Amino acid sequence: MRAKGLTLATAESCTGGLLSKLITDVPGSSDYFMGGVVAYADDAKETLLKVSPRTLKKHGAVSVETAGEMARGVKKGIKASIGVSITGIAGPGGARPGKPVGIVYIGASKGRDTVVKKFLFKGKRAQVRKRSVEEALKLIISLAREA
């Protein structure tokens, strides 16, 4: 990221700041990490990340649409080159029909493009959160390499 002059902002829900923590564990990350938002509640997603209330009502907080809006919202709000989002159900509760524990959407917005990937992780809460962050980091690395 540093070599390519890219900056990063994160929007996290089910990972509760774990992605931001791991990024900032690296010395020198302040060269490219602009900041992050932990938006657990729908109201926080609307207010801080500009996720549309209509999106939340129609698709829910755990959806392709919400993950995309979170990534775009944090990128724009923090003025970063890349915005990455994570939203999902880490468990043990929270499952709904069609949205089981372990479902996670990871979004990334760079330039005018936004991509969202869907995952279904097995395991307990900590494992779902860890795998979510691992996949988000892989996506960040991939986007940085493409730049």
C-alpha cells in the first residue's frame, strides 16, 4: 500500500474492530491506514457509513448490498483510496432463515468499483471472526497489487 501510495479505511460490524487492530499492529501502518469504523447497530451503519435505511430494511444488515454500501461509505467518509467492509453473523446466536451463523460478506471499494464476496465459515464465534479478517486482508492485498 505504501509503495503504491494507497490509503485504507475499514468498516466493521461482526469483527468489532479486529481488522483495524491487526492492521495497526504493523509498525508503519499509519503511512496508509486512515482509520476505521465499528458499526454494530443499524443506526450506526446509517449515520456513520451512509448505508441507506431502504437497503437495511429490504436486504438486512448482513447482505451483499449493505457490505457494498459500507465499503463505499467508509472510503468516502474517511477519504481513503480503498474502503473495506465486513458484515456477518459470527454467532452463536443471530441466525435467521437464509442467514446462518457463519455467513459473512466482505466488501471492497476502490475508485468506482465495488466488489463483495460471500463466505460461510464454520466454527465458533472467534473462528468466524478470525477467518473473516483473514479473507479481508487477502482482498486488501489483492487490490493493492492490482493498483
